[in-house]
Amino acid sequence: MLTMKKERLLTKIEDNWMTFMESFAGLTDDMLMEPGAVGQWSVRDVLVHISTWEEEAIKASTLIIDGKPVPLYRTFGGIDAFNAREQERKRHLSLEQVKDELAATHQRLLQILTEAPESAFALNKRLNKRLRYDTYGHYREHTDQIIKWRSVE
């Protein structure tokens, strides 16, 4: 049985995930590749970005649960430099590969969080804060941007 805190967190992640997925539902592949959805990024680029940050959430969650420090992004030149590096690293991926990676990464994240000890959610503010930044809060941010972009299209 899940604790209320863990269950609420997983529900929040999934509810915001579904809303994020709905934000670009029905767009053609050409529309998903069109620059300008979020700054210069296409929706495809946003999907790469979300997948990247879910990967980071997986790494950070594991470290936090084990009581270890999480690396700082200033070692990459800051968040913007990290984001740019990751976009470039995944530039070669096709839209289908991006979608597959997004789905697989999200499932892996949910599995890790579901299997994490209950105590990690009850007492660990670092974990909860990191998950808010890297998952449901992040989904909301980009959902709003995509919806706004679609309303102008």
C-alpha cells in the first residue's frame, strides 16, 4: 500500500503528465517539428527537454534516496548550457525515437518512484522538491507554453 504522500505525488505526476500529453495531441508531425512553439524550440524539442529532465529526475531521486549529494549544473555551465548540450546530443533522433524515449523514460521514472521506500516520500523534502521541478511543475510550464502557441497558430 502506498503512503498518502507517495500516492499524492504519483497522482500529481500522472495528472500533469496526461495534461502535458494532451497539449500537443492531434498535431501533425510537421507541426511537432515547427520551430517557435517554446522560444525557438519545436514541440519535438520540448519532448526531448522533458525526457532529459525526467532522466535527471531518475538520477537525482536515486542519489537523494541513498542519501548522496546531487551534482550541480554549474559544472555544465549552468542550466541553460546543460539544456543546450542535451538538445544537441539528441538532435539526431527522429520524431518517433523522441516519442519512444519520452514514453520509456516516463515509465522508468514511475517504476523507480513506485518501488522507492515509503520513507523517502514522508520525510525527504529534497526528493519532493526535485520531483516538483523536474516532473509535474515542469510539465505544467511547458503545457501552458504549448497551449498558448497552439492558440496563436
